[in-house]
Amino acid sequence: MNTMKQFLNFINGEFVATGKTFEKRAPVNNQVIGQVHEAGQAEVDAAVAAGRAALKGEWGKMSVVRRAELLHAVADEINRRFDEFLEAELADTGKPRSLASHIDIPRGAANFKIFADIVKNVPTESFQMTTPDGGTAISYAARSPLGVVGVICPWNLPLLLMTWKVGPALACGNVVIVKPSEETPATATLLGEVMNTVGIPKGVYQVVHGFGPNSAGEFLTKNPGVNGITFTGETRTGEAIMAAAAKGVRPVSFELGGKNAGVVFADADFEKAVAGITRSAFENCGQVCLGTERVYVQRPIFDKFVAALKAKAEALKVGPSHEPGVGLGPLISAEHKAKVLSYYAKAQAEGATVVTGGGVPEMPGEFANGHFVQPTIWTGLPETASVIREEIFGPCCHIAPFDTEEEAVALANATDYGLATTVWTQDLGTAHRMASAIDVGLVWINSWFLRDLRTAFGGAKASGIGREGGVHSLEFYTELKNVMIKL
């Protein structure tokens, strides 16, 4: 687990070292496990040039069918090297093996096949009309690639969320330059080997490592040779990227922060609702943009629900990914641990009742230096409290009672964000009304994190711009032109 690795940039089909590196530390014990080679302006410029050359070369001339075949081969090669990708993801994130092996790596591979098949089979529209001179004209739509796409990735689901964007971008004929999070360089780098193995042309998939300001992220987003930028991460960073993209009026696709509400009605299947909120609040150590940090429970079952969720949280085994039965791994970094613990302290300072957690668990040996925190539940705070208003991105939630459906809607909507919500009720009418009234991009009824990849994904308000998923991804990754033919 602590073998030192070198994470190189992947530019024009070659792995490229630089004279400037930074440490990659393991979240489970804070030990240095690798050196990441930071891309400078020259490396980013070289990647953009290689990408533009690839658009004019074999890749740009390739048929949709052949692209789809290559992307299927990419998915097959990821699955063939499943264990390598899994170990890389575990070392980078520290998340439970059961989670990464069932979600991160399988979905990371599947994204290539799903979008290859969608693009291969998606239709465009055509119309026939009578012209003013009594003749006939036919118009049809044609899609072309956007061009060079900058892909700025998060650290919470590194492979999955990266290929969620790279898959459709490549399927549409674009080239991509990936800037992984500085916290999780491994799987994006490893994917470069896969691309070479299956024969993806040079310059089509590239990786530049680094940070945001005055580093690879800024150099990439400000490069005028980048035709569009897709980003998953916090809203503040999205604002900076949007400002950079404004020069040249380049399109962006953003999936940003969230302060998502879970709403549990008294008629809900109680055990399923408790299990669902346990997942949505604590899975991946709360480091999920779709996670639930605000929980509203109808008053008749409020006390029972709080007690049940407390029992579930306290039953979660906290530990490193390799230990059997672990349900909660570490946070991604010492910096993020400090941020989450600062909110734990704020909650107490603002008068919260700490139902469970609120601190750091005792860990044995080297894991005492890891970035572990306790799963935490609060009650008793006003809606103006920091932990109710601001995204924490940790394994925690505040639970408050409500009485009426109208009150639940108002509480759920009382945020600048609008990414997702999960509603638990057995009344179909209530479910439909809540889904319509809550201002979010995704609504789950009696479920959470259940996804059909053919459907739209994205947030409202400060949670994002645009939609990806299924044919909706084509709206960003292609330019749609109309061709009119006078017969």
C-alpha cells in the first residue's frame, strides 16, 4: 500500500516527467505513497497542440462505428486490469473496498460502452418543406465534435466521474485533456496505458497533473485552444473556471456543490427510509455531491427516526479499505479533515445537540495518522446555522422535524443549491407533488443514488450548468448544425 510511485503526465501518447513534483499521501495513514509530476504552461500547451493535431488526423477522420469499437475495447481493458484500477483507487481515496469494487471501477469502465452505443445509435432530425417558389427543400441536422475538451475532475469518485465525461466526449469525436484532482492522480494516469494498449491515437486522451491557480488547471482553462470545459467540483472553483471560459465565449458544463435535503414522511417504509438515509448521509465518508446533509422527518416518527439513524451510524465500522466489513473510510486529506472538524466544532458552538459522533475515532497504529472522523448526527439547530447552510462534504447530517408537506418543500428549497433530493413516502400523490415542487436537478423517491445512465444529470441554482447523461451529453460535446438543401 505504501510503495512509492511516480505519477507522470500523459501527453501525445507518452508519459512525461517534469522538474517539479508534489507528494501524494495515503488518506488511511498520511504516508507519502507517490510523487506527482506537476504540469507547467509548456506541458499544457503541448497537450493542447497534440489534441488539435489529433482532430485533424486519424481520429478526426474515424467513423463513429470504429470509435465505438475502440471505446468498447477501452472498457474491456479496464475490466481486464480491474484489480490494478481497484488498488490504485483504494490507495488514492482510502474508501472501502466493497464500495470501489462494486461502483467506482465497474461504472468507470461501463461509461465508455454506454456512451459509445448511444452516440452510434442516436438519430438527428430532418424536415421537408415547400419553398416560396413552389419548390421543395429538405433540411437535416448534423453533429460535429466540439473539439478539444478540458476535463477538470474531482477526487471523491476519481475514475467514475472522470470517465462519465471522457466517455461521451470521445464517443462524440472530441479529444480530451484531463486534469485530475491533485489528491487522486492514479487512475487517470493508469488509463493512459489502456489507451495506448487498445490503439487510441496519440493526442486523443491526455492527462496533465497539478493544482488550480497558477498551475495545470488555470493553464488549461485559459488556453484559447481548448474549445470547452467540463468540471465537477465546488461552486467557487466553478465560478473561476467560468470566468476563464468567458474569454473566447467557450461553453462550460458544471456539476457543482450541493446541500441536499432528505425528506421522510410518516407513512414511509420506516426501515427502508432509515437504511436509505444512512447511505445518503454517510456513504463514501459523506464525500458525495449527491449526499444528504439536511434531513427533515415528519414529526410523528421524528424521535424514532433519530434513534434508528443513530444506531445505524454507530454500527458503521470505521477503518482502512483492506479490512473486512469496513463501512466508513477516511476523508481524502488532512486539509479536508480539518475543514470537516471545523464544522463539527461550529455545530456545537451554535448549540447543536450531538446525537452521535462529533469527533475523531481512536484508530490503531499507523491509522491514527489517517484522516478518519466519526459519523455525526445533530439535532436542534435553527435553519440559519452554518452546518445547515454550507456544504460540509463529510459523514454528517442535521435532522429536523416538519409537520406539513408545504413546510417540507419550503425547508428543502431554503438553500442556494439545487442538486438532488431524496423523498421517502408510500403516497404516490405526495411523491409526485414533492418531485415537482423541489428545485433540484435530481429527485429520488424511496431510493438514493439509483441511476439510469440514459437520463439527464445535473443541478439547478448554484449546483451547476447544463445536463449530461444519455443523449443530453451530446448537447455539450457536439456542435449541432442545420443543412438546408434546395431541390
